[in-house]
Amino acid sequence: MTYRVGFDVGGTFTDFVLQAPSGELTTGKRLTTYPDPAAACLAGLDELVGRAGVAWTELGQTVHGTTLGSNVVIERKARGVGLLTTRGFRDVLIIGREKRYQVYDLQIEKPLPLIARRFIGEVSERVLADGSVRTPLDEADARRAIRALVARGVTTLAICLLHAYLNPAHERRLAALVAEEAPHVTVTLSHEVSPTFREYERTSTTVVNAYVMTAIREYLRGLRAALGERGYRGKLFVMQSSGGVATAEAMERYPVRMIESGPAAGALMAAVYGELGGHRDLIAFDMGGTTAKLALIEDGRPFTTTGFELHRVNNAPGSGLPMNIQAIDLVEIGAGGGSIARPRLGVIAVGPESASSTPGPVCYGRGGTQPTVTDANLALGYLNPDFFAGGAMRLHLGGAVQAIEALLAQPLGLSLEQAAWGIHSIVNTNMELATRVVSIERGRDPRTLTLVAFGGSGPVHGCRLAQALGIPRVILPAAAGVTAAIGLLAAEVR
């Protein structure tokens, strides 16, 4: 057995773990670097292998988890992405589903499509629901559509034709035509990415794959090259949303499968810890610096879905961007150590905005000015200012106290302790509601479950969360802050 490394990029911290052949673990943490998260990855790996006294040539496997894909989608960063579809179905992405996720909300807003209508082209062809061809592909029409999209600046093209999951011949021919007309354009085919029925979801999945492809490909290739320069000769594996790992080369082709890469690893490791303690029905509670993620684990296996939605509104089904991928079913809310607290309408409001790693909470001493959950926990005495992130950082209590007093306590007429406790209890309430979604709304009584609390902030809030919901047992793993990184090494290749 050789040395193995797992590293997971979060919104605030990047976590590292090195496993020796004996099973001994060496862990580390670094602040995530923006806009280039690879910088923190490489610096942290250099420090980790140096501290362990291991040569890069001794590493047999590296496994990576990242939320880069979901960040690209949420921030709408990609450019030059287009879609080719069957004539008459240009507006599938725009129309979506007629079902309203909030029936009585007159101001409801559907998820905006990732691609503007001017970047969606149509081709004359038609495959029927039994896979038979009603209208052959008009290649002259297809070439005109391809040229028109390329002229508008399209460099990555999603192709999604009606019923292509049954008969992909037209999609394959379109890909060949794109290669002839515009060899520089990268193509994503729906029958490869999402070979399932339901046109809107299949189109959405294919478009997301195309949308994140350029960013993911550049990131993973750069990371592989940098690891190779350091002497690493093994493969780079990437965590998938489903809980399995695959090679980086495979993820460059199907990046939609790693949209929720890092959080899935935490749920896997929670199941392992539960098994070790003799508990197979669990709630995995991963609270980091930016978000909190929860997952239901039944009979030792994380609850999975094939109807994943990204960026839901208040966790309402049908409110997010749908993707037909197998994924561990996570409930995610903007509640982390970096969640910003502010007065709103005479009361304290917390999140979903986060101070992230830059500038970070006030107590980090990196230029942050707005009080956060971490500042409140420090002021309440829940954190050791001299030993934060495994001793990698020292926290500044004075700055946290000053920010809470000036921006919350004084405007609301509260003492320092009342304001800090208000921040702490409000974020707990937000997470309590999310825990109800992941348990009660799925037919499980939280009083029969065990909570596994991990992540940098999870153990600080886990016990009070369990108390509020009547959860009888809480597991706080060793090295809780890097549990997701450890989970990367527990995943199977599939």
C-alpha cells in the first residue's frame, strides 16, 4: 500500500489529509484562495507532504473534491455557451415546468436559463418517442445553424435533440458537422450526459455540463500538470456527486457529475463513523465556513436522488436548476462560520451572505469588518483563539468584540453577550429548519436518528441542534474539520 492524499476545496477553507500505509493520518487546513483555488491546493499539499516527510513519488493516489462547478453555475461566470435543439423546441429551457413551487406566491421567479435565447439554435429533424425517424436531419440547415452560433461567439455547444436517448444518430451526426464547421468548438451530447426521457430536465443537464466544461477542464488540467511537475506519477481522481470517484480525465468530459463533489464526501464519511459506532440511521451535518449541508443516511447508505436541483429557493422542490444525475441528496443553506450578521427591521439577521476566506470574519484579522457566526462563537468562549484550524491561525478576540458591539449590540440596544448569543441561536434555528427538511419531510423522526456533526463549525453547533430536535445521540469525529477530505479516501472508484 502507498501513501494516499485527499484534498477538498470549501468556500472558506481547503482541507487536506494524507494517509500512510499504516493507516496513520496527517491533516492540514488552508484558507481557500480566490479566484484561483488551485493555489491553496498546491501550497497545502506541499506543506502536508513536507511535514509528513514523504516524497511526491511515494504518493499512489490523490483524490480531490471541489465545488468549482456549482460556483460557476451560481455565479453565472461562463461565456460562449450555446445550444442546438430540434426545431420548435428552442424555448424548452425558458418555459421549464408549469408547476409552481410556491402555489400562492404571485411574485414567484423561475430559475433563469443559463443560456440566453440568442445562443439557442434550431435544426430541422425529428425522432419519435419509439426511436423511429420522422424527419431526417437537414444537414444544410444544421450547418447554417452552427455557423450562426459560432458567429455569435459560441465556443462550447450543447446538443440536445428530441428523443435522442432512444436514437442518438442525429446528435452524433451533428457533432461531426460541428467538427467540420468549427473544430475549435467543444461539444456535449445529451444522449451521453443524460440518456433519459423528460425533455426539460435532459436539456438542462446537458446545458449545465457544457456550461461548466471549460472552467473544469482548465482547472483540472492545470492541477494535473502542477502535480506532475512536483514528481507525482499517479492519477488524479475527483469525487462525484453520487459518492464515487472517477479520473480527472473522465470528469473533464462529464463535469456535471461533480457539481456537488466535496459535500458528498462528507456524507460518505459520516456513514463510516456511524457504522463504527453501531448506528446506521443518521443525519450528516457538515457546517463549514460558508454553508451548512445536511444529508439523510438510512441503513448505512446516504439517501440519493436522480432528480438533483442546484440552488433551490428555501429548499423547495422545483425551485432550482434541475439535473438528471445521481447525487447524494443534500440540503444546503447559507449558514456557516463566515455567515454575516446584521440588524434588520430591529432584529438580528444571519446569512446567507458570507465573509468567505477573503476578507473572512473580523477575528481572522484579514480586513473583515462585519460580524459573523465565528466572531460570535469566539466572543461566547466556544473557540480557542490560540488554536484555531489546528493551530494554523490565531484569532483576534478584540476585533470580534468591537465589531459585534458597534454594528449589532449598540444599534439594537443589546449587551455584547446578548448580541453574540443572538447570532449563535439564530443560525442554529436556520439549521434546525433545514434538518427538519432532511428528516421529517422525508418521513423520518429525528428522535430515532443519530447526528454526525463535522466541518469546521459543526461540533460547535451540533449538540444544541440535536437538543432542539430531540436527537438522542451526537457523534463528533476526531479531526472533524477535515472529515470531508478523509471521506474522499473512503470512496470507491465508480
